[in-house]
Amino acid sequence: MSEFFPEHAGPFAQAASALEGKRIAVLGHVRPDGDCIGSQVAVTRILRQVFHVDAAAINQHPVPRACASFVGDTPFFEAGDVDLNGFDYAVSVDCADRSRFGSVVDQAFPEIALNVDHHISNTRYAAHNLVEAGSSATGELLAGIFLDNGYAIDPVTAQALYVGIATDTGQFRFASTTFKTFEICCHLLENGADAAQAAYELYEKESRAKLALLQRFLASFRYICDNRVCIGLIRQEDWDATAALKEDTEGLVDYARAIEGVDIGVLVEEKDGMVKGSFRSNDASFRVNELAKKFNGGGHACAAGFNPGMSVADLMPKLEAALESHLTKLAEIG
Ligand SMILES: [Mn+2]
């Protein structure tokens, strides 16, 4: 047996055994991404196949178009399409805190039996919390646990876990990508994951509306802090002009980050009167989760999100000042 996450493998098996014969909702987060969907698919399938648990994945928001094919025959529902009172317990994946469930799901499941996640900011809100911040993806943590425990991993589960890892590592480009990441992916390919098919579904089927949104986002770029920060904007008029989907902002912020000389990329998004944003850095030393905290958010040291609760016009000067002082503070610490 392998030993990827020995401290989590036993507790997972114990927590999952206690769910036998029960109806379990496997929860993810709002605006789900590849790691969220992949982890939900994998946990739902393992609970059903290994532990004879009547599990179904539930999200407040729909599965993004690019991830739809990875669900396979896994029971997977939007919260509005299923009786949320019909479940005995809930398990969550890839959710740092309860607010990530979305309000409808949050209210329907006051107690969480098991929380599996890789966010450093995880608030450990469940009865059992398996949190591994050193893991590139929740999919990596789950795959390691499944391999450690010797569970049979079917091709749909292997592909879902692979998609979680491939998306959260930016296709194995981010600093979170480790020897262990590749080792685990080797095992997933051995169990039927298909890297080329995953890449095709995720990145080779872009809609024209998404590219139109990207075009406007790139045109909005502004450089501050001696060109070390790039801020891009998506305004309401961009949505109105492009017919892009909500999910089409996924990955946009990486264009702002991936510019020579830029340390922090920022996306500010305005839609239906709401403003939200994301920070991305190339290096964990920039601790963008601390920046996000100042604007009612959180996340990883390299990737964080925020909900400032103010207009774009009010946010911008505050955001620029916070970035200035954050970079100055980091320079002082050395
Ligand atoms: Mn994740």
C-alpha cells in the first residue's frame, strides 16, 4: 500500500464507514470549478461503491459546461432540483468555510459529518476535518487517501480526480505541483484517467462568447505598483455585450498574473449589482490570502478571492492602496 497521506487515510475510512446505509449529500462550493466537481464525483462514487452509502453530489450552482462530461453516471444535482430534506448527513469537499456552500445549501445542512479540503484558511467546521494545505488540489488529497486505503478506483473516478488536480495546478504549472502530484497522477492514469481527453474537454472547446469576454478583459488591464500589479476588470457592460456565462471568468485572472514583471494579478468583476474579485501571485511569499482578508475574502497564499461589498468606483482606490502597502510591508519583512 502506498503512503501519500497516512494521517488522513485512516480517519477517512473511519468517517466513511460510519455513513454506511445512510443517504449522504456530497457538497461543493458556489461557482464550482474542476477540483470541486471532480472531488464531488470521486467522493460520491467511492461512498457508493466501497461503503454502500446512498450518496449524491449537490451544488447550489450548475456544473460548468467544461466539466459536464466528467460527471458520468454519478448522481449529481442542483440544490433547486432535489429535496434537500431527504438526506441524513452531508460531506463537503474543497470548501474552506460554510459560506462557500451558498446560502441555500448552507441552511439545508447545518451539520457536516466530514470536510475534505486543501485550503489553508479552512475553518474546520465539520465533525471530522481532513485538511491538507500542502496538497495541490482536493482531488490530490482524495486520490492519495483512496490509493493509501487500496480502494478500487474506476475510470470515471480516476478521470474526475485527475481533472481536479490538472485544473487546480493550472495544468501542472503552479508552485503547488510536486513530485507527489505527478506520482498520484501516474496512478490515476493507470486506473483509466485520460490526460488528453481531459485537456480537450477543459481547454479546447472554448465558446466564442468567452473569448469575447477575454478580449474585453485584456483591454481593461492597468498596471500599478511599479508595474508589479496588473488589474483587469469585467464590468456589467462586458456581460451585456458578450452573452458570456458566469463560469467564463474562470481562469481569466491568470492572464493578469502571467505577465513578465508582474507579481500579483487581480480580477475585479461586476455583475448584477454585485462586485467580487480574485488575486493570483506566482509565489506563496506574496500571501494574497492576507490581502483578500481585508476585502471580506480569503483563500490560498497564491490564489484568493474576495467579496468587498462596495461598488467598483469605491473599491478601486482602496484596492490600490492595500496593494501598495502590502508590497511595501513584504519588502520590509524581506
Ligand atoms: Mn481546490
